[in-house]
Amino acid sequence: MKEIGVGLLGFGTIGAGVVDILQNGGELLAERAGLKLTLRRIADIDIKTDRGVPVDPALLTTDAESVIADPGVDVIVELIGGTTIAKTLICKSIAAGKPVVTANKALLAEHGAEIWALAAQKDVDVSFEAAVCGGIPLIRALREGLVANRIASIVGILNGTCNYILTRMERDRLAFDTVLKQAQESGYAEADPSLDIDGIDTAHKATILASLAYGFQVPMGAVHTEGIRGLAPIDIEYALDLGYRIKLLAVIRAMDGEVAVHVHPTLIALDHLLASVGDVFNAVLIDGERTGPTLYYGKGAGRYPTASAVVGDVVDLARNLAFESPRRVPVGIRPDRHGRVREMGGVVMRHYLRVSLLDKPGVFGQLGTVLGKHGVSIASVLQKEVRADAYVPVVIVTHRAAEKNIQSAIDEIDATDITGSPTVRIRIEDF
């Protein structure tokens, strides 16, 4: 049986999971893959801390480049993270002709074009299933299972931390800051949660999915990104009253020769499948030209779900090496292809607006006049007998309108003396 040597760069939480699977699941992997995977070297800046996985000390090194240079290492697994050292090591691995498995979503979102170009030039594989939604085989679905489909849209919950926070806020009627603190104490949120709660992690994943779906590197800077930081419980309650649930969504959609990619809190109808996805779970709905909608659901993070995806990629690349068939499944993102990303101002959706409106006759008419002036029509209005000083919260659901028109209307409304605080806007996804 042919033997393929694996070199691991990064021995953290996910790296330890990969080591555990390779060492304790070797017989199953060999039976299913038709070859033997052998862990040859492990590099990390800290090789003394116990990861809870027994490892032969002879495998450990602090010199990552020595792992790449080792002739016994055939496949490189990069789990360092970040966009500096990891990028350098991946590029050196490709230059050395060694295929790479990575879970580095930030690197691929921000520097993917350079990596894909070098991999194509060197005829080397780069696989990254674990970069998006952990153990859910989403990348493989786009690259292989849906290869016969033009993709109409991808809409998904891609961040388990945010989904957990939103679930707890609704279920337990708690404030955002309270749930965030509890999520940190439970290990569901980082000490610095900015990447998650500000939508950046979701935007990284959305960039990768959009690039795969449409065949060109979508610039990270072109993805409109909003997070859930400071989301008010009152909006969760009003959304439920209207028959919706708030989720942090990545929305990717083909629109008249362009691709719209945006990340933000979104109202979803309660009877939609995505609305039922709670706690730390992820779910992605892909609408293919020939398949129609297909749903992918599971844990999007964690040691073993993510490590499982990494090892799956290692097996694929090991088979390619064993049968001398590099790039058997092309990445699908062409360095020489350029597409157009729609500016957020041109995206058309319905919107939820919560306006703190002065409680006096004629004021609502003024509000309607401003909305109409900007081409925004009202679909429904919700007002409860709640009062804050001289103002009352009024919730308006609009008909479909261009983002730029909605924003212009909000800017004008908030500049008048009829509102007591900035207008809250949350988009509505109609699928």
C-alpha cells in the first residue's frame, strides 16, 4: 500500500484534532482511501504544551520551513492562521511542488488570487474544505456535486458564535452584552469577539463561497459587511411579532451579470428552514440552476468537525499524488477571470425600519412623505402603546426598494426634528 507523508504546520486546537484522527483512525482511513497516511512532522512555536494528544517528541519542531523541506513530507497542512507567516509558508510549499490543505479563510479571502495563480503555475493542489463551515462538506459540494449548475444564489448562516448569541437573546430575552459575556465564559466566543460579532468572519467565508460559485476572486473589500454588535432585544421582539426571526446572513446572488455579496443581520420568515437553525449550528442554502435549492447543515466549527474536513482534504490530495493526477478537481477560481460585484446601493430588498417618532399629530404623514420622496413605499406598520419621553417606536416594513434609496430616506428622516434617535434598519430576505 502506497504511503503518503503529512507535515502539519500549527498544533493548536484543530491541529491536535487532525493528529488524533491520523494516529487513531489510520486503519479506517487506509481502508477507505486505499493508501496509508503517515504523520511525519509537526511544527509549532510552542512544542511543550500538552495538547491532550500523545505525540512522539521526535516529530515536533519549531522550524516550519524544515517541515516543508523534508523529503518524507508529501502533503502540507497549514493550520497556523493569520495572513502573514501562513501565506509565506503556503507559497513556499506550493513553490516546492507540495500540495497544501488549509483552513485559513482570512488568507484565502484576502490573498486568494495570488495563491490560486501560483498553484496553477506550479500545477499543485490547494484544498480548503475546512475554511468554510468546518465539518459541513460545502466546498466539495460547490466544486464537485454542483458542477453542472449555474448558481443562482447562496444564502447562509456561517458563524456559530453569532447564531448562538441571537438564539439566546430571543429564547432567554437577554441583552446582547449579557449573552456575549456568557458566550465567552462558555468558550463559544473569543476574548476579542470582533471578527465574529462584527461580521468579518462571515464575510471571509462569503468571499470564498462567492469566488467558487462564480469563478473569479471576489475582493474582500467589495463585500458589504455588518455584524450584530449592539443589536437591541426590542427588534428581536418586533421581528417575532411580524412573523420573522433575525439571523446574521451571508447573501450571495447573481444579478443581471453581476454578483451581489453582502453580510448583515436579516429578517427571515419563521416558517423558512433557515429560521429554525439555532445555537452554534450553521446552515447554507444553495440554489442551483438544475438542482434547485439544496440545504447544508451542521456544526461549523470545533476541533473535530473542522479536523474531519482537513483530513478529508488530505485524503483527496494523497490520492492525487498516488495516482499522479494533480489538480484532478480544479479549484474553479481562475486567476485570469474578472467579474463584477454589485455595489450595495444597487441591491434591492425589503426592509424593517424602527423609527423613534415624535408623538404628535401629522408626524407620521411627514415620515411617509420622506419615504415616498425617495421611492420607498410602506407595506405595513406596527405600533405598540410604548412611549419614551415624547417619542414612540414605530416599525415599518417596506416594499422592495434599492439600498441607496432606503439609505437616503433614513438619512433625511434622521436629520429632521421628528425623530428622537437614529432609525434602526434591518434587511428582509424573501428567498
